[in-house]
Amino acid sequence: MSPRLRVVLLAGSFAVLAVPAWRTMQALPRFGHHALPYGDAINAAAPKQRHVTNMVSAVNFDYRGVDTLGEETMLLAAVTGTAVLLRGQREGGERDRLGPPRPHGGRSEAIVLASRIAAPFTFLFGLYVALHAMVTPGGGFQGGLVMATALLWVFLGDGHLAWGRLVRTGWVDACEGMGVAAYAAAGLGTMLAGGAFLQNVLPRGALKSMLSGGLMQVLNAAVALAVVAGFLTLFVEFLKETAGLQGETE
Amino acid sequence: MTILLGLLYVLAAAGGGCVALIRDPRRQVMAISANGVVLALLFLALRAPDVAYSEIVVGGAALPLLFLVTLASARARSQDR
């Protein structure tokens, strides 16, 4: 197909599609408005029923808690698959552990200093986001992501050795599994207590308190643990792939 | 607010275009990262801070890192042969 014919075809399809596309856009709800009753219902019900002010957490950990168990399991399966694939390839090879540190002639003291300052504050912020899941935007997933990024600062600033001292692969693997297991166990625990699977049977606490939400606190902590460990595993496994590389950029 | 939103829409479109048009993979990864940050700001401006948190970490840092490592690893293996 010649370029000229392609342009003609493109112009033709634009001309045909322009009118229906314009009419569809005109029929859409106005920007910022929606016709979905679910969000409004949650906004009205959650503060009274669950004593939380972050509706996203209320949906994720309570009203649709079973869905989040599925998502947790997906994350666990994806991370496990990656780890099995990459570790299997390196089996017994010299790349199986992070090698000796490369002489990082290019790493300036400014980067080392900035990373050392940023790492603890990033971790603290992640912890804050995870702990305040019931009150302000954020939650276990977002906070866990931020905490995992904090440990990347360590890698950026101080390299393999400091990273290896801080992050023990065995512990991280255990945390990943335990996070998901704790989520499922919490569901089974509520059944033992006489409720339905993942029914919020714990006391709800006071509205706008960091410790409100009852069972959602447990689920939030389990998600945070699984997400930190999952992303750390991903980072470690991928960074091990670069151990011993001597590219022209280093 | 409308001006800010418009600016962010233009930036997001430009960033997405850059990701598609840049041919050098390493520069493309940097474009993905920048586009992730712009998208996170856009989500924040549209009052979706939960998604903004996830986007800025996953789109701005985690995904580009995994891409960069994969590129470095692939380049080293092709040099080994």
C-alpha cells in the first residue's frame, strides 16, 4: 500500500467518523459529572456505617473486600512468577547474588547525600500514607509503593552493599506471602467469630481517628506488607540481572 | 484551575506523543517516566489523589526502572555473543 493511498484512506475514514464521533461527544455527561449512583451511596453510607472518611479504603477493604483479596493474590502470583523465571535462569550462575560493588566513579557526592536524606523521609511518608488509610487519601497499596521506593534511594545512593545489608531476600519473600496469608486469615477469622467472610466484626472506633474502621485496619496492614515486599522482590530480582554488567554507560 | 487542567492535558498529550515517536529505547524510557509524572499531576488536579500516588511511583519510577534494567541486561547479553 503506497503512502499516498494510506493518506487518502485516513482522510476518508476521518470524514466518515467525524459526524458520529461529534454526536457521541455531545451526548456524554458534562465534564466532572456522572450518572452513577454507587459512589453517592458509598459517600452517604460509609461514614455512618464504617466510621471512616476515606471512601476508597471503605470500598477496597470492606464493601468490596473480596475483590481486594483477588488483587492481592494476583500481585503475589505475578511477583512469584517473575522471581521463579529470573532466579531459575540464574540458577547456580555467578549472577545469583548481587556481585561486588562496581567502582562507581561517576556517582557524585551530591547524589549520595541527596539519596541518604531522601530515603528515610520517603519511608516515613510511605508509612504515614499507609497508617492514615482510613482518614485521608492513600492506603496500604499506595503507602507500600512509597516505602518500596524509599529503599530504591538506598540503592541509588549507596549501591549494592548497603542495599544487601538492608534487604534480606528471604525475609522479603516471607513478608510477601504472609501479607496475602494474613488477608485470607482475617476473612476466615471473621467466619470463626460467627460472621460472614471478611465481615467487619471488630469495633469501628471514632470517625476521623487514625485507628477507625475495625477490620479494615488489619486488611490495610496486610496489603501494605504484601505490596512493600512484592515491589522489593521485583526490584531486587531485576537489579540482580545487572550484577556484573560492564556497559559503556558505567 | 481550568487553565491548569488545560495545561496538564496538553502536557499529557505531548508526553504520550513523545513516548510513541522517540526511537531510542533509553530516551523512550525517560519519556515514559516524565509522562508518568505528568499523568500523576493530572490525576491530582482531577481530585483523584489515590490514583496519583500509585501513578507517580509505578509510572514515574518503578516501570522505567524495570525497563532500564531489561535494556541493560539485553545489551550485555547481545555483547556476550
